Amino acid sequence: MVVHSFYIFNKSCQCIHSQRWQHYQQPAKDLSEEEEQKLIFGVVFSLRGLVRKIAGNDDEHFQTFKTSQYKLHIHETASNLKFILITDRDSPNLTKYLELIYAGPYNSAVVRNPLVNMTDERVTNENLRKGVEYIVKSIK
């Protein structure tokens, strides 16, 4: 299994943290990191709306989305943070690992750290980066 990238989006739809490992191929054109982040959030936002309309209630949510080239895994918190992991298409559901990232590295390195500004700024905390790296390496 190959993990391509990891993103955290805040409630204002901004990417506050991202990490890349082995990136999937861009067939037509290269996208900037910011353009890619906007497209990823747009897909998640649109699918979330579609799932809720089809289900008929606002409590419904999706956990994975699969294309011919990759699989997107999402964990959404009560505070509207979105933890997104992009892997190869054949990986199992990895939402539990996103929950671990939220409960472990994110809470200890960001939420409980008074030095981290939790507004709309990017989170560049090295402890968060190392914690995410550790959990991603533990995925089998």
C-alpha cells in the first residue's frame, strides 16, 4: 500500500497542514499545491453534500472515495476539521488511522500547545509532522 499525501482542512475550508510522500501522477498538467488543495476540498465538500441529500439527513457522512488511481479517506471532527489521507486505490479503509492522528499528534502538538496559533494559519509544528509520519509508517 502506498500513502501519497495527508491534509488537514479547518472549518474555513483552508488547508492548515499537509504532508506528501509518494505522489500520484498528474496526467495532463502539473497543479500547484494550493490548486490541488482547493480541488481536494471541493471534492470532499461536494460529495458530503451529495451524500447528505441522498440520505435525507445531515447526520450522514462518507469515509472513503475511490477513483481509478487513488483512494481518499476522510475523518471529520465535531469542530469541522477534516483529516484527509490519499492512498493507492487498493488500500483498505484507513479512517481509524486518521482518528488516531487527530486524537494523538494533533491534540498533543496543536490543541494542547499554547504556542500554536489555532486561527486560519498553517500549522508547521514539527511534533505534528513527526507524529503523522510515525502513524503513516505504522499502516500495513
